[in-house]
Amino acid sequence: MLPILLSAVLRLVSDGKTFSLLLDPLRDISNPGFGGVIFRRTSPQIRSQGGLWDTSMELYPICKAVPKETTLEWQFPSNAKIKFSHLEYEKNIYDWQGSQIPFIGFDELPHFTEKMFFYLLSRNRSLCGVKPYVRATCNPDPESWVAKLVEWWIGDDGFPIKERDGVIRYFIKYGDNYIWGDTYEEVKEKAWYFLEDMVLKSGLNPNDFIKSLTFISGSIYDNKALINSNPEYLGNLLSQSEEDRNRLLAGNWKIIISDKDIYNYYDFLGIFDNKYAVDNTERYITADIALKGSDKFVVGVWYGSELVDIVIMDKSDGKQVISAIEGLQFAHSVKNSNVCYDNDGVGGFIDGFIKGAVAFQNGGRPLPNPLAKTQIEKDTPENYANLKTQCYYRSGLKCSKGELRISEQVANKMYDNKMTVRQRFLYERKAIKRANSDNDGKLQIIKKEEMKVMLSGDSPDLLDMFMMREYFSLKPKKILTWA
């Protein structure tokens, strides 16, 4: 059936990866006990224009499947079923506790956390006679956990190794560690020190504990249907930043490191991955204000130097902004004087509602070093072009020292319908760069217009909120005394 089906639907292909993911389980739809679930990170991604549901509407009716739009499910004549679902939060994985899913698909795997993927892998079971299998699509994402998963297939230059394309490897994941081999026997030998006891107790074949994996590379040039129907798409990719061109157009899996980066890439990863605690003695709120417009309103809660909560709004009015900040103040017991907000532009109205909150002026005068020894140093601003630059440099330095953290709860939230907060932070990181010193020798960062070019027209809303935390490290605390 599949060859006939392929010839019938070639005209329908737009996103080759998504199409292939939808096509793969059709080999088993004649089995009445077969079922599959294809995941996207959020529900809107499933229903978005040209996404999973739209594409399935062009493909599955050819197989005489009946759609159930309210449940995002297809039922085939044999009674086999394919369902679409989301995993927006890590807690959603437990909705699938006890499930047996012969086929699991992940559309854009880097959008999911490693924990989500491996928990669902434990649900990949079957009683219908079909050997359970998992398929996933992805674009190159050097900053994701997926890059580590597929690194054997990727060369030092960041491009897939042609000789390894489609080669099957075997592995066991033991805690945070992967044990790899070219055969079942090699993995079994390496893992026997912990595997032996489980094999003896369960009576299972050791191979049942070992997973197989392969990586098949693709190129935008392979998708002739998309290029022919949307020839301007290649031009759109050419207009992206150097890093995104390498990733999306050339298919490169390596990160571009620049000596002008304020946040060193590997140090920045530590903000999410460091295991040790950071200072958490005081509570703060920092807010990058945006009302109805293209930028996002972002407000974060800090326990000392750890970002523990965040609210992100696409479009908001003044009442919603105040409500969001006050709601976080109440939930986390943050006093007014520990609230810092962007006072440039629309943020200025906040002072009338949150008395005592700190107005952050990006172009304002930098502050003196709070650890200065002499009175002259205590009275002299540090050598930065403005307050924003000072806070970014100091934030980057703290990052390199491992003094900042972003909680797992914050990192795994969705920033928008394409990226998690973690992915967005890493995306914005590349746009915060040093500029040449000005005529007076003051340190500078590149202008916001240049940042927006690197971010496809967006502002670094997350990192603008993030760097404002340094204001409270610069501003000396007032000490109250009683006679």
C-alpha cells in the first residue's frame, strides 16, 4: 500500500520531516490493536497553520481514516488509532503513566526535555504484535540535549558524517550517563556491572534493556516540493544570522563561539546545569516592560542569584502588567523596594502603582563599584558607557564564575510556541556582544538595533530582564539603626 500512497501524496509535502513522521506508522495501521501518539510540545503547535493536524488532514483520509478533531485523533478502518498530544510541562508525562504505546513520535525533539523523552520511552510497549518503535524529527540545535544524543553521527566540523548516516548504534542510559556500543554485546559487556543483577532478577534477555538508535540527516535541498512551491524560503534563510544560516540552511550542529560574547557559551550552559547552590538570601523581581506590541513583557523572580519563577506575556495592558508583578510579589514575599523595572518607554507608569519600586534606566549613569576601598572609588562610577552595559558585563562575569542559576522549572517553561525558556536564553545569548570602547575609553555593548538583527527583529527580552538583577548587587543596601 505504501508505494501507491507515496505517489499519491508527493504533491502534498511541505515540511519533509513532519510528513515523514506522519507517514511512518502507516505501515502498521492494518493491525487492529496498533496505536500511536505523536507529540508536539504545546497544543497550539499541533493546530498551527501547516503543522501536524493540517498535514495529517491531507494524508490520512487517503487511508480512509476518520478524524476526531476534538481529541486530535485518527481512527483507521482496522480500528488502529493515531493520536496527537502535547507535553507542555514535565508533569504532563505522568498523564501517560501505565500507557502502552507501540509507536511514539516527537515532532521537533529539541523542544522536549530529556526527561520527557526517556519517560515516554518507558511507555513504548506493545501487546499487538508490533515491535515498539520511536521516531523523532529535529533541526540542528547545538545547544540542546539532542546534540549530545546524536554526537557520534556528527563530525568535528558540525556536519553529519556521510559514512555514518543511518548506521545503527546501541546504548543504555544509566542515570545521566550513556553507555554506547556498536553491538548489543559491546553494550552488555560495558554495562554488566549494574545490568547483571537486573537480568538475574527479571529473567529477561540482556538485550531487552538495550536500545538501538540511528540518525538520518537531511537537507533543505532534499525537499524539492517545498523549494518548488516556496522558492523564496531559501532567501528567507539567507537573511538569518550567521549562526542560524549554518544551522538551518547548511545543517551544522556546532555552536559558533565569539570572543566578543558577554556570556561565554559554556559558562552560560552552567547556569542551567551546575549542581551546586548559589546565594539565595534575598528575594527580588526584575521586569522588562512591554505593552501591546512586538516585544514581550517578561518578569522574573529571584531567590538571591537564582531565577526561580517567570511570567511571559505576548501582549499586555498596564493593568495586566501591574497585576502580574503584584501577583508574584504576593506569591514570593518580595517587598516593593526589591522590584526593579525597565523605566525606558512604557515602563515609567509603574512607579505610580508600586511605591518604592526601582526604576531601571538603561542609558543611565553607571554606579560605583560596591566593593571599592577608597572614598574616591566609592564616588566614581565604573568605566562603562551606561548602566545597562555595566549590568550586562557584571552579569556575564558572574556567569563565568558560576554564581548565577536558572531553575529547572523556569528553564522548561515555554517562551513561545517554538522555544522553551532555556532555548530562548541560549538563542538571545549570541546577541549580547562587546563593542569597541568609546572615545573616552568606556566599555560598551553593541546597540539594540544590531542585537535585533541577530534575533530576526526581536529584542533580547529575557536577557534584559536577567541582567537587571545586577542592579541590586551594585546598589548598596540601606542599613537601619536605632538609637
